[in-house]
Amino acid sequence: MAMDYAKCAKEIYETLGGRSNLVSAAHCATRLRLVTVDNSKIDMKKLENIDGVKGVFSNNGQLQLIIGTGTVNKVYDEFLKVSGMTAATKEEVKAAAAAQQPIFKRMIKALGDVFVPILPAIVASGLMMGLVEALGKAIPSFAGSDWYGILDLMSNTAFTFLPILIAVSAARVFGGNIFLGAVIGMIMIHPNLLNAWSVGSMAEADIPVWNLFGFSIRQVGYQGHVIPVVIAVWLMCKIEKWLHKHVPEMIDLFVTPLCTVLVTAFITLGIIGPVFSTAESYVLEFAGWIITVGHGIGAMIMGALYPLTVVCGIHHMYNVIEAGMLSAVDGLNIWMPIASAANFAQGAACLAVGLKAKNMKTKSVAIPSSISAALGITEPAIFGVNLRFMKPLVCGMIGGAAGALLGSIFHIGATSYGVTGIPGFLITLDYTVQYAIILAVSFGVSFALTWFTWKEETGEDGASEKTAPKAEEAQAEIPEKPAAAEKALFAPLRGNVISREEIPDETFAAGILGNGVGIEPEAGEVVAPFDGEISSVTDTCHAIGITGPDGMEVRSMWELIL
């Protein structure tokens, strides 16, 4: 019996709680994608039992109802009629879903979106910095050579100008002009400002200031900072958008950029700067005090909190604490083992993600980032992987706390500063065994916790992107088509055939939309599985319908295999 699309749409609408509980609606090739005000008000069991609904699940803030190909668009049309809503694109629904997320999740996502495009730069620089610094410590003559000088310049460039990279990426994420974002980033590390990494060792009275309108603005840069840059560019984008709306078009071209940069720069240097400067001072005082708390408790707390200071960009100022320790009577740097435990633990969590993930993009970022962290440069691991997925960050914090506690119990100290992780063996020669145990415990705790607690979430369409091929699985080769192949269906691409149950999408794996197989591709070329005509294409081009001359019809979900 033919499905009653209007009845199905009306029942869905009523079960969802009516228009007051709906934010946005769209559909893809198989699913009705909805954003609701409050999912807790919905009877999910009743929703699943509606005739025509083959499954219901929530993903990334979207409520997705599986209707089926060729049917979902008709139900969607009726849904719009009964609800009075206007059609929305998948991107609009995705944006609406993101807006419904808690503010903390939105902030973490925004930070992740900012860092993902610049990860190749900081991963490459992080690996090179770790290797160059390790070689400089291991071979003193190399540290004074021209080779060291040029390699050091090349390796630290991305981190020296990191605020500019962050500013450009943040402007893209927040919808502003990326070149204005770059200008804000350049202002924040202008050479006329004192380098932020050297300010910690200066007396407050020695720091020059500008006196404007009764306010004192410290002439200090933002080298190594992340959060102030993101906040400044977010503010810049808000100002720019407001000006575009209110400034007449005739003068918009020069008034908007000029006012945007001036206002943002003054607020950044006059308000954001002092706020973060004060916060940094308190953090440094807290860090210096907390490690003096007895029985290893202080070290354990700092081992856990250390990655959070990396997120804020404050960790570069810990050199002040380390230099003070080395100048004391015993001359031992007990801060370095804490930092090493924390950094190594974050690298271990990142490695666990890289080894466990099926998404090839995640693997390609996580594994080299974990190596960088093992060499003491954790920004790629923290910003590129752990912070985005959150659980690995927390597991790394626990591992860091365990290692730092051991370091305090062993009374380990370094004879210098500037390196952590594996290169740290070079400055802990009197405690080699104990230092190795600290790293091993930090690594083991963090790796194990991440491995057993972190679960790879499916992508926006419910699927991981590209999964790693399995050597033992049969190869799906595209055979030559015979001259006469009546209702024959050929593999559309070369790759590894996996069973339906192994498809990384619960809808297809459960067979809700029918039986089938998955293919993990080896190349980027996809061909038609039989001779026919393209009968339907979704607006996102991720699903294509092909109809043959004999009436055979196939719809392929390329989003699952590309």
C-alpha cells in the first residue's frame, strides 16, 4: 500500500511538539534532519513507531529521522506544509544545530575549527623544533654552528608568528576579512612591542607603557598566545559586520576596514591585554606556590593543569620559575619533570587516538602530533586532537598527574631547562632510570585511559570519513563489463570490500535501508556500476541515483566511501 506522506509528516510534527519546539528542518538523500529546541520533550519511542520512519537518532545537535531514498523528499515537502516552516539547506541546519549546543561546546568547536587548517604548519614546525633542540643539547658543538642557526630559524617560524596564523584562520571561522585578521595578528606581535617570552624576567617598572586617555597600556606582545588572539579576532569580525550593515556603501570600502582595525587594536591592547597580563601573573604565582605543597600533591595538581596553561599560551613564561630554581642553593629544576610528565601524557593520548581512529584525516594528524609531543612540543597534539575530542585531553591530564606525582616522590630535578619529553634525558643524567619511569607511567596511564574511554564519533552524516584499508579483506576490482550483462551490478571503484555490518554508519550497518556492502577506496575515481542515466542528484552531491534501460535503479551514498 502506498505511503501516506501527509499523514507521516503530520504525525512527526505532532510528536516533535509542534512549531514551538522546532528550529530548522532540511533533508538529505535518506534522512529528515531537524533541529529542535528541546529533545527531552520528544517521545522517541513514539517517533520511531510512526509509519514511514525507519529509525531515529541524534547526531551533532541534529535529530535525524531515517525515511528512505525517494520518500524523504516527499515527506519533507508535506512537513513544511504542516509546520509552516521554510526550506533550509543542510548547512543551515548544521549551523542551527551548532547554535543549540552549550556555549562551552561551541567554544571548543570554534577553537578546533581555527586550528585544523593551520595544523600542517605547526605539526611540521613542532617536529623540527623537537629534533633541533634535542640535537643542540646532545651535541654542544652543533648548538653553536651555522646549521643549528638556520634550522632553528626554520623550525620556530610557525610558532614565532603563530598569532598571525591563528588570526587569519579565526577570521575565516568567524566570517570576517582574513586580511584584516592578519593585520590584528601582526599588531599583537609587532617588533615595537616587547617579546612576551622575555617579559617574565623583567621588573614591572622596566616595562614601557603608553599613557592614553588616563589609561596605561603595556607595550608587550602576544607571542605564543592563543586565546587573546581568538578573542580579538572574534571581536574584530563582530565590529566589521556591524559596520558593513550601517556604513553607506559609498564610503564602506575605506571606513569599515579603518574603523575595524583601530577599534579592535585599541580594545585588544588596552583591555584584553591587561586582563590576560593580570591573569598570567596570578597563574605564575599559583604555579610557583603549588609545587611547594608537600607529599607530591602540588606536583600532581600541576601535572594535571599544565596542558590548560598551554591552551592559554602561558606555559612559555614558566622559564622564569625554572631559572629561579636553578639559581637556588641546590640548583635543581624540579619543574621540568612535571612539564615532561604532562607533555608526554598528552602525546600518549594523542597516539591512542591516532591508532584507534578509523578516520584517515584524524590518523594523519594524531600520529605525527604525538611524536612532536614526545619531543616536547605539544601544541599540535593538544589543539589538533586532544582538545577537539576532549576525553583524550582529560585522560592526558590524569596521566600527567600520575607522572608528576612520581617525579615528586623520586625528587627528580633537571640541570637546565628548555627541553622536555625524550630530549629531557639529556638534562636529567643523574636520574635517568627514575625519569624513564616517570615517562613510562605518564604514557601508560594516559594511553590506556584514552584507548578504553575514547570512542570515535561518526561524522556529520553519521560516518567516519575515510577508513584505513584492511589487508586481509578481499580486493574489489572493477572488472571489464561483458557485452551483455542483464541486470549486472559492478563495483563502482577499486578497494576493499567490507560487510554491511562493518560500515561505519549505524543506519546502513543495521540494514535499515536494505542490504549491501561497503567499499574502502584505494583511488579517488568512481565509475557508474552499470550503464544508465543519472536520475537524481542531491543538492550536496553526496548521493546519486542511476536508472538503467531495463528499469533497474540504484542510489549510491558516496559520502560513506569517499
